[in-house]
Amino acid sequence: MSVAVARIGRRRRLAIDLPAALNLVGSLLKYLGLAAVFPIPFALGYGETVLPFVVAGVVTSGGGLALERATGRASGKVGVREGFLVVALVWLLAAAFAGIPYLFEGGGQLSSPLDAYFEGMSGFTTTGASVVTDFSALNRSLGIWRQYTQWLGGMAVLVLAIAVLPRLRVGGRQLMESELPGTEITALAERIRSTARKLWLLYAGLTLLEAVALAILWAVGIDDATTPYEALAYAFSTMPTGGFSTRPGSAQDLSAAAQWILVLFMAVAGANFAVAPARSRATRSSACTSRSCWSLPQRSRPCSGASERRRARQRSGAAPSRRCR
């Protein structure tokens, strides 16, 4: 018996801080539930019930708050393993959050919990697959909610969470590494919160710009299908490069001008947003490489972060280097 124990070894402890991970999941769900507020004005404007979205928001935010309070004594240290666990749990729970309104107003198409969960998962993962066949059976508020979940998932819900949760430090980097593939994360990890906010503003700004462009076609009489409601719905689907639509024919029902707008913004959305901050910094740095960089007044400080070596050259009377750091 002792030999068998020696071979097997002692029982290892769970190599993950589960309370800390669950505490972070609760915090994320607490804020995610606020997303259910967005379709409420549409429901009120079209005379539809707001109960599905109120229930979804209360259940998600309330459950997240309860989980956060229950694990309030956790260490709060979120490492790589905890980060991956948080990502997996949040995606699974976010799909359930998105599927709750379908259970109330989805009709026969989405009345099954499995179908509602599938539609919610397809939205948040921007997969574009759908079990909906009769789009006219969905009311306006549920239709915009369906588009909105895809838009949220397009930028990854966790990026939004990183921007609003100040306590995500080490854990914020692990979550962003899980959500933004590529080597650009090394440069982005310097300022997680600042970068996440810039990316989110860029994403929202492009979405608004596309919605306005499509609505203008409707206003000038070029395309009667791109009403403000439809323009926003298509913008919510284009920027995450998903596939949801409020019409059976999708973009086929739109005019050629509207289709070209969709193509343009899909091409922009297909680019890596994580490179944008790095390119902007490179542009500012290249503007400082000319000889006029040193002729500007010292107070303007065109080259940020002057090194001690450059200051030593200036004190000794040596010619300053033309390279800006």
C-alpha cells in the first residue's frame, strides 16, 4: 500500500484560485446585466412589453452581485489559469443572459431553452447562425436586442469590462490576452484600461458612422429599406462581421448604395483594431524626427519622455541627437 502511495504521490491541490475567478465573473456579470437597458426604449416606443429585458437584467446583475458578495474574501489575484477560466465562464453565462428575452417573446421559434441559448451564443460569438426562420414573428425590441448582442460580442464583452472595472490589473492583461490574438498584445498591455477605452470608442464611433450613412440613404429617398431602425440594426451586424439581419433576404433587400456601404465597413471591421493605437503612436513619433523638432520651444515638449542621456548632452554643450525617443 505504501509503495502504491509513493508512486502515485500526494494528492495535489487545485492549481487555480477558484474564489478569485468566481469573484471576477460575478463582477463582470453585474455590469453585463446593464446591457439589457438598451432595448427598453425601443420596446416603449413601439408599445411592446419591457418584461423580458427587465428580467434578463435583474437576473444577470443580481446573480453577478450575489456571486461577487459570496466570494468577497477572495485574494483577488487573477493569473493566467484564472483568466482562461473567467473567459470560458463569462461566455457561457453571457449566452444564457442573451437568451432570456427570447424565452418570453421569441414565439414558437425560440420558446425552447436550447434554441434560445443557441441564438444567444450565436449572437455573442458573432457566429451568425440562427434558428429563426420567420423574422416577422419577432417584435421590434427583440429584433434590435438580437442585433445588439452580436454587436457586444464583436468587440468582446470582456474588453468593455476591462475598460470599466478599475480593479482589473493583472487579471485584465490575462483576459485581454485571451480575447485579442496576435503579437500586438505586448504593446497594448502597457495601459490596459486606456487602450480598451480607445478601442471601444473606435468601435462605437464606426458603428454610429455606418448607421448615419445608411439612414441618410433613407432620408434622401435612395433606399426606403434603410430606416433609422434598420440602419442601426445593420450597423450592429456589420461591425462585428457577424450575419444577423432583421430581414429574410438580409443585404439582398437593400439598394446597391447601401450594399457598398456595408462592404466598406465590413472591410474596416475586418482589420485588427489593436494595431490602431500603435499606428497612431508611430505617426506622432515620426513627426518628431525632423530637424524642426529641436527648434521648438522647450515647453511644447514634442518628444515625450526625454532621457537622462539627452539632458546630459545638453548640459555638456554637445550637439543633441536628432533621434526622438
